[in-house]
Amino acid sequence: MFGKEDLESIRNSRETWESETLDPWLERGGERKDEFVTVSNHGIDRLYTPDDIADLDYDEDLGMPGEEPYTRGAYPTMYRGRTWTMRQFAGFGTAEETNERFHYLIDEGQTGLSTAFDMPSLMGLDSDDPMSLGEVGKEGVAVDTLADMEVLFDGIDLGEVSTSFTINPSAAVIYAMYLALADQQDVPREQVRGTLQNDMLKEFIAQKEWVIPPESSLDLVTDVVEYAVRNTPKFYPVSVSGYHIREAGSTAAQEAAFTLADGFAYVEDATDRGLEVDEVAPQLSFFFNSHNSMLEEVAKFRASRRVYARVMDEWYDAESESSKRLKFHTQTAGQSLTAQQPLNNIVRTTVQAMAAVLGGTQSLHTNSYDEALALPSEDAVRVALRTQQILAEESGVGDTVDPLGGSFAVETLTDEMEAEIMEYLEAIREMGEGSMREGVLAGIDRGYFHREIQEASYEYQQRVDAGEEVVVGVNQYEIEDDPDTDILKVDEDTRERQLARLERVKDERDDEAVTEALEAIDGAIENGENTIPYIIDAVKEYATMGEIMEVFEAQHGQYQEKIGLA
């Protein structure tokens, strides 16, 4: 971008500045720290100049927004066309309570629904399972049957909303319930919009919620992908989630690399099943974390788009632009929230949301300030949503595309992030002897991902404990008495109300039809057929989440992790 003579002049100017201006200044007072690093412990230089990006090729490395390699944005106009989709998590107690929260958020200006499920639903258990005791409705909404889904979306037209579902082991069942509900509302399946997390590989890497073994789980994920490609083209069947990898303690580069690796593994599994890469790739979405180090996060998002475009082109021979365009949702960093002085979390969330927007996210969830204490209250949710609305309407950050593009610091960090991501991807691919799918599965089996994340997490905590990483209100600027915060409390009668509905559904349904539907799922597994049509039939007969997942567990067995974190 700069000529040799220009670069030589800049180097000379820097040397003169260091000797004549900087050194005397440092002798007078020095700097705040011996070393400046990001949350991920990535070093930040004192100054960046054109010399740091001397090898940058504008067309190859940056390009124009909406064109390869998409470094500057997935779409030509970005937020000048429309702002990002604003999603706020909602899910607690019974379907009635969450439905009320849905309507509240829609009335407050939210543009997309996002559903959190309780632990039993996440694990494919019914609310009356002994393992569900004490967990029903506590971390999200309880969903046992289609009857719960009917209540959950009461008064909401599925043809008018986009709904995200944060669920993984039992994602296929939730997807089937949503389609069954769309059928009830006479919404054509090709018009159904939403996103299903359904990312089982990251479960084995980081979040640790599973029912059946990795390969069998991958098969079920691909069932959903295959069905969605052919029947629900506006519904993203997998939201490949780096968020939970980052929450487990990874660095920014690890988060990006492991997430992209999982995405490529899903592409390979689907193409092995007979789908074309240009059928599958446009149906994938991604889900990233946004942490406190703003420049690092912006660089991560930009580098991820560039890497994805190049890998899809060079490794998988993707031809369609939509196959090479990385689309992602972002959520602010839950692990950064503190129970101490919780109002400080509003500022943290604002910084993280700003990074996501400057990095070009397609949708955004801002955490509520009280989430380190409990599920978010209505007041806290409103502040979190208003944070996004202020960024969109008042800050001006969306008025130009890629506003930090061209910054010597940001471009340098983007290049460094790209190199680190590619190093991880090549290592994973090598473990699979040329296959990313086999590499990810091998990495899970060998504990590779666990060790990498564990080491990064341990290193960060050491810095916090030593005071090298300041956490305001925790290891510096503490106060003796935190002000009381009104927090949401889940009604203790929630379980009883949920069990009553479940019992009523079981009493009123046709048990013979349920048995036949469950046997049909079993037969589909035996015959290697796509199981989704059979799961849809089962949920329409009001088979429960637990009954359906038990069929898969009986066929594939229960997964036991082979290794620990040590």
C-alpha cells in the first residue's frame, strides 16, 4: 500500500521520534505497565505505522464490503441498509411466563426472539424425570411437548418473527416442534425464519451437554441440516457457537479457530451425505463472543470473515458468494459480568457491544447487568436492549462501513489474528489427515481442545489473581457494601405447574399413536434414514422430549467423556 521510499521515510521518522521525543519522555515518567496485553494476553505495541502493514494487499486482504474476502463486512452497505438484528435472551419458568416476556420485548422494540431453555430441556429430559428435580424452569423455559411450544408462542405469528433457539442435544426435537407449530398456524415451511444452535461439536469441546456420542450426535445434526436445506431455506439449522468456547476460557484466536473448524466439519459431514457445498454453506450461521479488549475483538471478527472466505474457496471449492460470506450473531461476554457492583456491567456490555458492531455482526445480544446474580429482570433487560438502540440510533457507529478499517493497529491485529487462526486450523486438519471433520473428532477424543482452553483459562486467572489484569470492583476499586439489586426469582410453584400440564397432555394424547411414532423414529435410525420427518410426526402426537431422546440413547448409547481437563 505504501512505496519503498515512503516506508523507509516512515521508519526513519519513527527512529527519530523514539530517540528525540519518546526516550526523554519515558525517562521522565515511564508507562503504566511494563507490558500491554489484551484479555487473551496478545501483546499490544506502543505504536503502529504503515510499516506494520507493509505487506498488506488491499484487494486480496481487504477488498470492498460485500466482496471477497469480506474483511470489511459481509454486505455492501452494512448498517446503512438496516441495523443489526437485536435479540435478547428470554426464557424462564413455564411457557406462559416466557411468552409474557416475549410480548414485552416485542413491545419494547426487539427485532428477533431468542429462547433460553432450562437444563432438563437442554439435556433431553422431561420435567418429571428424577434428574430434573430442582432444575425445572430455573435457567430457562421448560419445554416437554408441543403443548408447551403452543403456549410459548401464543399470540405470535411465526410468519412474522425470526426465532433463535439456544439448544443442542435435543435441538432436533425443538426444531420439529417449531415446524409442527408453523403447520398449525398455516405458515409455509419455506417462510419459517430462525436459527437453531444445534452445535454438538462445541458441546464436546466446551459446554459439556450431551446425550449420545460425538459421531452419532454429528449424524443427528446433519439430519437437521439436510432437512432444513430442502424444506426450510430461511431457517439456519446450525449456529456454530464459539461463544461457549470463549466462556470456557479460550483466547480470542482459539474461539475463532475452533468455531470455524466445527463449521467446516459440518460442511464436510453434509457433503459426505450427498449435499453440495453451495447448498450447505449458505445455511450455516456462526455465534461469537465479544469481550472487553475492543481492538482484539474487532480484529477477530474481521479475520474470521477473511479466513472463512479463503478456506471455503480453497479447501471446499465453494463457488457461491453466500457460501463464502461468514454471517454471525454476537453476544457480549457473560464471563466478564461481576456480582460485585453489578451496575458496572452496563459499561462492560456497552464496550463489548460496540466491538461487535465495529466488527460487523449481523445480530447482537447484550447481556443484562444482573446476570451474574440471577436470570435477568425486566428492568435489566430493558437497559440491555436500550444499549443496542442507543448504539444504533445515537452513536453514529453504523453510519459508515468498517469504520476502523485502515487503522494501522486494527489491520496489524487482524493479520496477526488471521495467522494464529490458520495455525490452529492447519493443526486440526492434520490430526484428521486432511479432513476437518475427522480432525475435530480426533481432537475431542484426545483432549486437544480441553488442554488448549484449560491452559488459556489458567493463564488469564493467574493474571487476575496477581492484579496484572484489572477487574474493576473485584480486584481493584472495591467497595465494602454493594447496593442491593432487585433480581428475578423463579416461582417455586413452577415445577408443579409444569408437571400438571405434562400429566394432562399424557392423559389426553393417543398413546398408541405415540408408540407407533416412536417406533418409526427407531426404524429410521436403524435404516440410516433422515430422522426429522419422523420426529415431526412424533411431536404432533405429543410425544415428549424425553421419550424421543430415549430412542436415540437406546440406539447409540450414552456418551462418557474419556479424559479430564488435567
